[in-house]
Amino acid sequence: MGGCAVIGLGLRAVQDALNKKADSIQHEFVSLSQTLDDIGRQIVEVRGGDTAALRAEQASARDRQEKLAEEVNLWRQRGRDVTLQRGQTALRAYLEELATLDEPEIQAAAKHAQFLLDAPEEELARLADTADRSRETTPAGRLLARARSAYDLGIDDPVARKRGAVEFANRQGMAQDDRALAEIEAGIQDEDPRVRDIAILTAIQIHRFRATRVADLELSHASVKRLAAMDHAEVVPILIEILEKPRTGFVEQGGVSVESDNGASRMLALLRLVEWHTADAQKTFRALQFDQDPKIVQAAAHALELFPNPWKGPLPPKAA
């Protein structure tokens, strides 16, 4: 791990803190959705009675939910903006702005990132060396160290690295280990291309496990979002797998776990697959006409209407 990777870790911590803030607001948004459902049922059940108080409560809850949605979008955008700053001057100014927010975790992460930006090369090298030594004592660190060697995962064989990534993600408990995932994702910033390759492949497989097998649908959806954000062809078959397999799990509402489905994750996968625009994605869309979710059916049909010709690769980015 080099100095740039250490700085990358610091910026990732800032993003994580911002996204954590967004997640906390989203929990309240979901809880309000349940409240609105309850109020709606109460209004229907009050026959010939006065529903004015309930309707006022309903309007208030809807107003609050709209504000929460705006707040979630704001914090998510702030997280994305960390990596969208052009040049160190803009990045420093943005971190300075974040450090003034009345959010202790975000302040701490922003100030640490500022420290890393200003640290001399010797200090960054020391931090990188310390991180490397500590990582070599963990399963994730050992995997990355193997990729750095001249044998096994280090040879010029992408199949071997993909096999190693799948084996690592399928180890008992590993895909649900947040620290292991953080170590693996830090390796994506490594200066060694072999380490970067095994890191991105392993991260993809861990997020695949979470997206398709974990019962906590909020954790699962977070991994779907990570997969959708990745510009790597290995995510395409995984997004197809997510789209093809409706499943149920649980989400937390008001401190209570309630059953839900992965409809939001499937829709996100669908929208990203339109952008990937591969033949396999188009074939999957054609098979969705009898899907159990009418929103998925409609979205897939609309995409096929917009792009009736054979899908042969990623759509060009939209002009700014």
C-alpha cells in the first residue's frame, strides 16, 4: 500500500461517515412509511366518524417524509462529492466545509483526511507500512499479499484470481465481516495492478453474497448499490442474477424487524443493466414479461421499447 492508497482510505472513511448519516435518516423515512400505512388503515376503518385529526396527522407525516427524502439525497450527494472534487484545492475546501458540520463522526473523518493530505511522504509511508503489517495478520491482508507475490494469485492468470476471490467470499462468515470488506476495498487503491485486480474481484464477490443471500435487505441493498456503481464487467451477471430472483427478507421499522422484498434492489439492477446494454441483459429483460412485480414488468418493457435494436455494449455517457 502506498501513500495514495492511505489517502484513499481516509477519503473512503469520509464517504462512509456521510453515508451512515444518510442511512440513519433513511431509517426514519422507512418508519414514517409504516406510520402512514397505519394512519391510512385507521381512516378507512373510521366509518361515519370524524377523520380530521387523522388526516392532519397524515399530512404532517407526509410533509416530514418529504423533508427526510431531501435530507437523504443531500447526504448521499455529499458522499458522492468526496470523489468528484477536481484537484486538491477543491478537495481541501470541501473537506474544510465538512469539518464545520455539527456531526462528530463526519468532522473526525474529514479532519483525518485533511491530516493525510498534508502529511509528508515519510509519514504516509510509515502509515502505509503499518497498515500493510497489520493487514498481513488478517485473512484479507493475506489474500492481498498473495496477489503481490510472483506465484499463485500473482501470476498473469485472471481465472486464478477470480477463483481466489470466490473462495474468499464463500468462507464462512467472511462476506458479512465489515472489517474484511473494508480491507479488501482499500486494496482497490493499491499501486500494484495484481492487488487491485484481486481486490475488485473479491469485493464484487462479497457484495454478490450480500446482495443475493443475506436476509437483512437493507444491508443487501447497500451492496446492490455498490455493485451498480462499479465499472467492471464482472458485475453484469451478478446484476442479472439479482434482477431474475425476487426474494424476501427483513428491514427494520421503528426498531422492529418486518418482512419485505427486494423490489428496490431489483429495480436498481434493472436500471444499471440498461446502461450496460449487453446481449445477456436484453435477453433477461425479454423474459420479465411475466414477472410478479408489475413495476419490473413495466420498466423492462419500456427499456426494450426505447432500445429495440440488439444490445451490444455500454451506452455512451450522457453529455454534461
